Amino acid sequence: MGPKTLILLLAVSASALFLQSEAVVIAIPRKVGPIARLGRLRENPTLNSICKKTDYFVECFSTIAPLLKGRPINAMVALKAEIQAANMKFREAKRLVEKLTASPTTSKTTKECLSVCTENFDSALESLQDSLQAIAQRDRGSLSSQLSAVTTYVETCNDAFTDFNGHSPISVANLHLAKIGSNCLAIAQQVRL
């Protein structure tokens, strides 16, 4: 028996053993995005339609859907849910700012910028509350004004870092806040007051 025959016999034997044994399936987890994690909620055609009219569909859908809790959806419900989501995200951002401000490793300049952000986040939270009052009063002008102010407050926080040529340690949070603020404005345009 030559070496080629021996290799062929070994290959055939290995194949036969493999076919007789149980197959092993290896499941490789794939990264699941925020919309995929929402399960059946992602099949909501009304919410899909509302969020498609925003600039940030993924953020719209992923912030509103968890707050629905089985309620019927329309533009007004979506707007109130997005305002609620914005409120929660601004509070989270404020906690992050407080943590960074308290850190001894944060520079004095960064702390001054973070102070500007704290003031603006407080103002944004007030504007979000005022926007809910504008909804209750069916005051479209005030609603648009308050929601526009929310996005302006985020920009002002960003500008504090830009003015000092510094890197913002909250740039990711600010980007998310700006997207949610923009979505609030876009959804407000779909609401009948």
C-alpha cells in the first residue's frame, strides 16, 4: 500500500466515523439591534409609519415601543411616549454629568463645560414638561417652540466643549438626546391638536 492509498483510506474512515456520530451544531450568536429585541412590537404598522416620518427611525422605534405596554398607538400616544423617553434620557445624562463633575480626574475646563450642560439639561427638562402642557392646551405653537428649545439646549451643551476646543465626554449621550429631540419635533408635526 502506497502513501496515497493510505491517506485515501484514512479520509474514508474519518468520513464514515463522522457520519455515524451525532452532528454537533454550533450556534454563533449574532448581534441583535434594538428593534430586533422588541419582538412583536416591531410589527406595529402604525408605529412604523410614524417613525418613518422622523430623521431617526431606529431611535424613534426603540424609545417608543417599550413604553407602549399594549396601548393602541397613534401620533399623540407616540409623541407623549417620545417626550417621556426624552425626559428619561435627559435625567440619565444629568446623572452622567454629575458623576463626571465629581470625578477628581476631570479637568477644570471640562467641569466648566459640564456645568453649562447641567443648566441646559435642566432647561430641557422644563421644556419637555411645558410641551406636555402645550399638548393639553392644544397649543401647537407653544409645543413646537418648547420642543425646538430642547434640541437647542443639547446644541448649547455641545458648543460649550467646542468653544474650549475640548473633547466632550458626553458626546454620545448628546447625540442620542439630539436625535430624540428631533424625533419629538417630527412626531409633533403628525399630531392633530
